[in-house]
Amino acid sequence: MERSLSLFQLLDPEVLANPYPLYHRLRSHDPVHWDPFLHAWVVTRYADVVTVLHRFSADRTPTPEQLAAMGLAKLTPVAQVMVRQMLFMDAPAHTRLRLLAAHAFTPRRVAVLRESIEEVTNSLIDTVIPKGRLDVIADLANPLPAIVTAKMLGVPTSDHEQLKAWSADFAEILGNFQHNPEGADRVLRSTEDLTKYFRSAIREQERRPRPGLIHSLMTSEVDSDRLSEDEVVANCIITMVGGQETTTNLIGNGVLTLLRHPSELKRLRDDLSLIPSAVEELLRYESPSQHTARLAPDDVELGGKRISKRQAVIAVMGAANRDPERFSDADRLDITRPDNRHLAFGWAAHFCFGAPLARIEGQVAFETLVRRLPELRLEPGPLVWRSNLGLRGLTALPVAFGE
Ligand code: HEM
């Protein structure tokens, strides 16, 4: 079996730094590839990723027995939270939850957040201006989504560092497919703490409602149907994690990509009306969430391969977004790329619930950086990527600006 095609190679820092040659080999040699090391199918062509996201089952939370077999029985309470999260459900349970959540998270609410996103971004940049340098991750890409998430939920923004720490722990199991029994204790503790945190926020909001997602999920009603408290808690957790890790990566990966493409950065500086289209291209080019998983709903054929019912399938959006059959000159960054229907936010029923918010955060962050920090340049030194294989992002991104 060809080991060189296994996604496990992402554990090699060099492959992690640039996974695109590996994706390219997979797409051209074996686009629907059985990975014996992962015990899953790996799908890398745009058209096939769309099929998987459209047709395959998202209901994939491991049962207590499966967790025990992996030596992770202690994660059972985490799985009990996951089964109530929209990300891990199929219709009709998913449709119900998503509808109730959509009532709670309307375009009007997102528009209200834009103003505070601009305010927070500007105040984060104010603090670095006198220094002439910043770490894009620590100074902007981590705190901005954490503060915005607190505002979106309706909890004190002073909790943002705690929210960030919990989110990073929970993301370990969302983004990774390698088993990490040592990390399990931390994930378990964080999930318990998060559950307590949101339960007490719910109690607090019963007495004193605050505008935000927690309160609107508590009160959202469609045809006399409401979410249970466990459902509110579970979906606050997924929204809190989904809202932070990915947006951090969009900002960090996006700044790095622009710095590596000075002529595109100059085009953007010269015409800020290109910001929305640049954000879409940065999402395509260095997708913050590189892959997701599904299970085959039945015995099915895909790309000439026979996939058995309930076998795991990894849909690699990061590879589909560089598929030359879908995108012309797919490895080239073009901030004015037309017809850029990338898969960075997924596809179909589970298409990112927070995409409108993520887009605003990205647009405001890039516009503010480009407008306020002239002569932005990378500081010398090695770049270290997060060990999370699915949530692609840098651990730090030191840059300097000004003369
Ligand atoms: C650049 C930022 C973001 C990216 C790249 C991103 C990416 C994604 C992707 C790929 C999915 C689909 C996963 C799948 O089908 O398995 C998804 C779903 C989701 N995202 Fe995002 N996301 C981002 C920001 C956000 C934000 C800001 C929020 C919160 C407001 C959020 C909340 C969610 C939720 C709750 C789901 C589950 C939707 C469902 O299952 O119906 N995301 N996201």
C-alpha cells in the first residue's frame, strides 16, 4: 500500500507547511483513496467533495463502545455533547436544530456586530502601532474572534481569554484524526467547564436577558418547538469553537499569503474595494478548515470505488479548492478570481452557520491591516504551523511595518 499518499504524512512538519503537493498526488493518482492508516476514504476532487458533503451522513459521533475500543472511554461525556451539536446530525434532526438556530442568528444580528468588529480591530491595532511590529496571531487573529464570539453569545467580553483556551482544547478533537489519549483529560475537563459555564449563563439570562445567541437560542421557537437546555449548551459550544479557531486561521493564513504575494498585496492596497473578493480567494487558497468527515449512508460508488455503508470518508476541502478541473490555474493566488465557489465553508445542509460573520471579520481585519500598517513585512525566522491537522493555521506570525 502506498504510504506516500496517506494523510498521516501531515504529521511531518514539512508536509504540514505545504500540504498541496500531497493533495495534488492524491487527486491525480487516487482521488478516492482508501487510507489504511486512517482506516478511512480520502476524497480530494472538487466534484467528489461536493457529493460527499451533499449526500453522506454527518451523524458520526462515536458510540461509547467505539470510544472504549479506541482506548478513549473517558471521552464519552464529550461525545454526549457532540451528538446534540448540529454539525454531527442528519436530517430531520439537523433541519430542526438549524432552523431554530437560524431564527436566533439573523442577518440583522450579524450587521450589528460589524460595528463592534471594526471597533475591536482598531483598538487591537492601536496598541501595536507604537511598537512597529506585531505577532498577527497573538495580537489580532486570536483576540479578535474571541472578543467577537463573546459579544455574539452575549457573555462578558472580559471572558474572552478563557473562551479562547476552551475553544483550542475542544478543537483538538474537531480538527484531528490522530488519537491523543494524553490530551483526552484536558478535552474532558474543558467540556465539563464549558457546560457549567453555559448552564450558569442560561440561569443568569433567565434573570437578566442580554442580547446574543445564548438568549436567542433559549427563546427561539418554531411551530411551538424549542431547544432543550442541553441542546442550547451543546450548540453554544460548537458555535463558540467554530467561531474562533477558523477565523483565527483565516486572518493568520491570509496575512501570510498576502505577504508571500507582494503584487497581490499591492493590488489590494491600491484598491480596497477588492477586499471582499480577496477574502474569498484567501479562503480558497489557504483554507482554514482543511477537511471534514462523513460516513457513507449506504454501500455507494464514488470515483469508481466501492464504499461500504458506515465507512468513514474524509472530504478534503483544502484539496478540492486547488482542483484544476474546477479552478483555472488553481495554485495561483488571484484576488479578483471570478466564479470562486470554493468549499472553505463547506457545502449544502451543513454550510457554515457563521459564514456571514466570518466574512465580516476577515474583511474588517484585512482592510484595517492594509490601511493602517504600511510596508508590512515578515520578520525573519521559521514559521510553525499548529499541530492540528484539520484546522490549518500558524502558531505565530511576527511581522514588522512602517519605515
Ligand atoms: C473563516 C471562518 C470559518 C470557516 C472557514 C468555517 C468553516 C466551516 C465549515 C467547513 C463548516 C462545515 C463543516 C462540515 O460540513 O462538516 C462549518 C460549519 C459550521 N460553522 Fe463555520 N467556519 C468559520 C467561521 C464560523 C463562525 C464565525 C461561526 C459562528 C458564528 C461558525 C459556526 C459554524 C457552525 C455552528 C457550523 C455547523 C453548521 C451545521 O452543521 O449546520 N463558523 N464551518
